[in-house]
Amino acid sequence: MRAAVIADVPVMAAMEGHHSAVPFLLTRGMFGGVPVEIAGGELSDKVGKPVADLHSHPCPEVYLLISPEPGDAAIEVEVEGERFDLESPAVAYIPANALHRFVTRRAKPGSFCLGVLLDPAGDAAAGRDR
Ligand code: ZN
């Protein structure tokens, strides 16, 4: 695979447990096939509004919480009934098949939570082929 750029992102795709189509910046089908997918978006209009119900998938996921300045964003992550409070910048690991979701507690414009799906070869990525 040569160096390449895909500019027409995000790719919107349905995902189990999510209330509406999920924006993907990277899918496993891009660039001839990659072992990771990155989904998620800007948080400032999602304070107090979960984007997904509790859900699980057969691959592990890492949440990346990033913002223009440290502390500009905070999310509450629930994993198998356990609660974790994250303040940007922070990362959280969600094991494969664990029930999880997050709720945004505060987010200045330009804050993002990205879900990085590791090795999404299983059902989590079914139906997405680019
Ligand atoms: Zn997930």
C-alpha cells in the first residue's frame, strides 16, 4: 500500500446500541485493510446526552478524550457497572464484550471523544466495507 489520503470522512455507519449513525474517521476497509477503526466526534452539543445505550462488541475499544486545553472536557464512562470519570486528556480501555457507554459531563467546543476499536474483525464491523 502506497501513501494515500481519504478526505471524505467521516463515513457514517450504523452501530449496535447507538441512537444514530456513528461518524467513522477510519474504518477497517480503508487503505487496503487496517486493524483498527476510529469513530466518534465533537462533544460540545452532547453534554448530558449519551450517544449510545449500554452496548458491547467482540473487540476491545479505547476511548480517547481530547480537547483544545487540558480540562476542557469531562466524560463519565460506565463499564460493566463500574464508573470512571475522565478529564481531558485521558484514555480508557474497554475490554472485549464488556457492556459500556459514556456520557459527556462538560465539553468546550473542539473537544472530542474518539472510540478506537482494536482489531475489529468480528461482528462490530460487519456491514462496513470501506
Ligand atoms: Zn463501544
